[in-house]
Amino acid sequence: MTKLTIAIGNDHAGTELKNCLINHFREVCSFTNFGTNSADSVDYPDFAHQVAQSIEKKESELGILICGSGNGVNMTANKYKNVRSGLAWNKEVSILIKAHNNANVLCIPARFVSKEDAIEIVEHFLQTNFEGGRHEKRVNKIPNN
């Protein structure tokens, strides 16, 4: 069975959480690490651009971005054509961004979720399918930059 390919990126606030997620999901996912591996201050757009480009070029099937609030990486990723990035702070939001918005990048706010919650958020994101139907019509109204 082929592993799901995931581009993952983070700034200094998300290093510990990124490593936790890679370790937890390494049996089912193949990760390309675009994030920093340090707690030294860095600029989150540098890593969000790399993850979004990996999705845009179809080098990765999904992306995960982690920064302090999750907002900066989310805004950056959504500048790319065919990237639908969503910010999730619990499993319910994670499910909805995939089921209703067909998100292909998940953003997690490292300063506001526990490692256990982040694992649950990612599990639900990976397990949820886009519902299509009325949601597809809405997603199609989102401009493609």
C-alpha cells in the first residue's frame, strides 16, 4: 500500500508539534519536511510557500502547516492556485474544512492545541473525504488566483 504524501512545514513555534506529528503518522504517511527544525525565530512565509508550491506542483497530495496561531501560514498558502488551506483548532473544524471546503492544506495553531489534540485533528483531516454536491458548487466559486 502506498503511503499518502504530505508536505509539512512550520516556523519556530511549531517545531515540536511537527516532530510529534511526523513520528505519530510515519507508518501511513510519507513526509517532506519543509519546516525549520529549530526553536530559533524564523519567518513563517518561507515555509508556507514551500508547502503550497509542493501542492501546486502535485509533488505532495496534502499539506500541513504549523505556526503559532496558524493564521499566517494559512493566509500565505491560500495565495496559491489550487491550494485550499484551512485553519483547524479541533477535530470538528478539521472535518468540515475537508468535507465542505475540500481543503488540501491543514493549518494548525501550535500555541493553542495540545499534541493529543493535534494528532486528533490530523487523523480526522486524513480520514475525511470531500462531500461534493452542494459543497462542490461553492468551492468552484472560490477564485483560482
